[in-house]
Amino acid sequence: IGIVKRHAGAQALQKQIARDGLLETLEFRDRIIQVSLSHNYLVTVTTSQCYIYTTRNWNTPNIFDLKDGSVSLVKQAEKHFLLVEANAVYLYSYEGRLICSPKWPGMRPETLNGATISISGDTVAVRDQNDERNVHLFDATSGKPLNDGRPFSHRQEIAEIELDQVGLPNQRKLAIVDKNRDLFIANVRKFGQGGGTAQNSGKIGGMVQSLKWSSDCNMLAAIQESRFTTFLFPAVIFVDRSLLPRTII
């Protein structure tokens, strides 16, 4: 399945897909402003509505009206997806049902982007917009803050966050790239009394330009010092840090 953008060679690709009988054309009454394809679902947002397609059926999408009509970001997880609108953040099921709407002090949804908010099957993480060293964490099923409302605190300003996707909620890990481009792993539900501490976070790399968790297992890929690096078991730092080099390709 391919979403073909308008670029050199796109016409030839469209012809090849059509010749193989795999071409689907989806038409909408309003202008499309956001598109996201992941976990076998296509989420398409227009200026007034959200359309949710399963890759097994392109004929009958789930459709709902937007609350504000100005979606700036779509983030998907296995069982639900997140829409960032002008005045709020909403988490929806793939049936189009509103699950929750997390809120935090000083929230300004219009300033969020793909690097400053992340979701998994059970957790929502948002970098604080007033103090970029802090990350707010929420339960994805209720929208309630985790850890008694205390944010995770990092030593440096944070540039990017990404939640892992597999495992139990109490094992959820957060990958953090700070302004120094150092990569840290943190336990999001095991804070001490003062929030994030050295005991529940640790550095696993440096000079990181981008990163991505696998959707099938908790392996982490990153561009590190111009090399493609795979961390097979990042959480090994909480067991025995000396084993970390043996888990990196």
C-alpha cells in the first residue's frame, strides 16, 4: 500500500500500482490538512472531519466531526490515535470514539510538534512548554496524570521524546534526546519523591539526530554520529550498564 506524493516519478509509480490492481483513490469533500498511516490504519483529517480507514477496507471509514477544525498533528499507536487541535489534545479510538483529552498547566497545543508529544498503548507524554526540562505523563485510557501529577524532570532542556510501544504499563520507557543531543532512557512510572532522578534514567548514546522505537519489540533505532545504530535492549542499563555495548549494532 502506498501513499503517492507529487514528486518526480510519482506518475510512473501510480501506473505500476494500477497495473497490479492495487490502486485506491480516496476523495473528500473538503481540503486534506493531515494524513497519517500506521498500525494498519489511515487517518485522514480535512478542515471539518476526520476519516479513519482500515487497510483491509477502503470503502466504509469511521468519520467524526472535528471540535475545532484546525488539526496541526496526528500521532498513532496500536489501539488509538491522538489529534492536536488549536485549543486541546484529543485521544480517539480507531472506531472514532473520544477516549480522553489530557490537560496540563500552561498548555499551548498550537506549539506542539512530533518531537514534543508521544503516545503508546497506555501512556501519553508531553514536553512542558514553559520548562523544557520537564515531561508531563498521562494515562491514555483516562487522561489523568501519572505519578501523582509530578512531571519527569531531566537535567537539560529536552529536544525530543518518544515512548516505547510494547510491554506492560509499569515497564513503559521514554527515550529522551536533550539539547546536547544525548540520548537517555527513563522509566516513566517509577519516579522517586522528587520526580525524575538518576536512578530511573540513564544515558545510552550521544550525538543523536533522530530516533524511532520498533512497533513490534522494544528495540530502538537512531542516527548517531552519522551512523545508523540499533539498540537491541536499551533497558539493559537498569540491569547492568556494562552490558550496553554488547547490545548495540
